[in-house]
Amino acid sequence: MTVINNPAARATVPRKAGAAHPTAAYSELLTTVRDVGLLRKRRAFYIGMFSVLVLALGGAAAGFVLLGESWYQLLIAGGLGIIFTQFAFLAHEASHRQVFESGPANDRAGRTLATAFVGMSYTWWMSKHTRHHGNPNVIGKDPDIEVDTVSFIEEDAASRRGLMAWLTRRQGYALYPLLLLEGLNLHYLSFKTLFSRKPVEGRRFELWFIGIRLVAYVAVIFYFLPLGMAFAFIGVQLAVFGLYMGASFAPNHIGMTVFPAGTRIDFLSKQVLSSRNIAGGWGMTVFMGGLNLQVEHHLFPNMARPNLMRARPIVQEYCATHKIPYTQTSLLEAHASVIAYMNRVGMHAPDPFDCPLVNQYRVRRG
């Protein structure tokens, strides 16, 4: 079942007679997953994942040197886009305290992974993502549905004008091509935050690590490759990184229940109704960095990735018991739902080719 901006689901979810209060139900669910050991950390898994990614990065570097001035270097660039995205998944998990017991240890790991390996600001990500987890798909509180190049709610789409209105009316089909630029946008937003006047935790550390990574990366590419090939290499790497990141996060919440500002709803219902899972086993979990288990991740954000799959049947049973729709689809169905929802929202944008005077004349004649 897929819940898509369902008005009926925007209000508090009713309880069936005799059911436990939603808050008590979540507490019971939390106790259950804790009792079966699903909140224990899995450091060996993360050490293994990090080691594999470092080896993959070393292999890409070796391939870069061996290929020399060849357009096959674009394959290395695409591979780096995938590797950097996987490092970003690890940074995301560290930010949620999924890796270590110690909060500071998770922060050190997350900040190092985000800055030195991915080239993004950890502080910017933490601020944005923490607000999202607290109020997913809540208008006015979730930064992930704020108006940007695309619009996620009808009211924002209706306010578009000119070229942006034209784009918004086609935004579902334009979303994934636009994600090719998301890698560049993420780096831009990181620098924008770090160079802003507001206080930024770890600003000096992040600027140094991101700066060293950027200078070293660009210098190596332009030293070993001809000018045109070097630009193409960086372009492909950023495009693959942006598309992979965006396509991994887009199915999580787009097209799910949107809550108006001020909606009162219990934590369990809010997190489940606004999230979509992607069906699949270990391969899908590795490919999407655990984001395919979005419902469980939002209910237990500090749960290690390997434990999310084990928690899924427990959560499904609880949702069935408490009559809360639990959404899980295939990857293709999820992306199709995203495109359909974005296009449906986009149709609320005014037609930029409509003439207001002509429309007023038509209304008078009618």
C-alpha cells in the first residue's frame, strides 16, 4: 500500500477499540527491539564496510594511474562517484550514532568521513537532517520539503512564476536529470554554511579537510589528464555522485503523507506514515546504505544497518496490530511514485504561457 499525500492521513490516526495508546505502543516496540538485541552496535560490520571502500578507492586510484590519458578514465570517474556516495552513507550512519557507543566517537568518524572522503560539511548535514528526522514531511518544519528548484507541496508550486513555473509543471520528469547537478549543489551548500557568519561547530576542522581534499583532488586530475578530459572526469564524478545520492534519498518520503503545520500526531504514526521502504535483501541494503529500510531507520535512528532488516518484521507486525499503513514497494515502483507525485504537485503551478488579460476576458464571456 502506498500513501500519497492522503488528506485522511493528515489528521491523527484513529485507534481501534482496546488498542494501546500510540505512545505506549511505541514504547513497547522499542522495548521489544532492545530485548532481542537489535540496538547493539555492530562495529565489525562498519570496520568491514570502511575497509572495503578504502580498498575500492585504492583500486580506483591505481586504475587512474594505469589508464593515463584515455577516455576510459570516465569509468573511473563514475566509480569514484559510487565510492564517495558509499562513504557518505557511512557518514550518515555515524551522524545517527549507529556505529559507536560514544557520541563524540561517532561525531569524529562522521566529520572525518564527510569532509575528508566526501567533501561535504558534517555540521551542515547534521543541522538539516536532525530537523528532518524530528518532523518528516511536516510543512514548515521539515527542511527536505521546503521549496527549492522543485516544489514538494501544491502551495509552493502555485506560487511559481515564469521559467520556474514551466519547470515545475514538468518537475517529475526533470527531477532525475536535475539530480545530476546535486553533487555540485551539496558541495556549494557546504561551503555556503562554512563561510557564513553564523556559528558553525568544527568550522576550522571542516574547512581544512574539505580544502585539502579539494585542492589535492583537482590538482591530481589536472596534472595527469588533458584539460578537456580533466573537466569531463570531474563532471562525470559529480554527476554520478549527485544522481546516486539523490536517487537513494528521493524514494524515502516523496509521495508519502504530508502533514500540515500544527498537525498533532503520535511519533510512531508520524514516522511510519511519512516513510517508504524498498523491498529487497542484503544487496539492496548495501546498495542504498540502509535507506531502503526507511521506516525502521526513522523509528530507531541509532540502530545499526545490519539490524534494520531484522527489525522490519517486528515493525510490520506492530503496524498491522495498530492499524497504521506500512508502505513497502519495489525500487522501480518507488521511483515511479516519486515521478507521479512530483508531476501531480507540479500541475498546480500556473501555465507561464497563459495571458492574464485573455483569461479575464474568457471569464467575463463565460
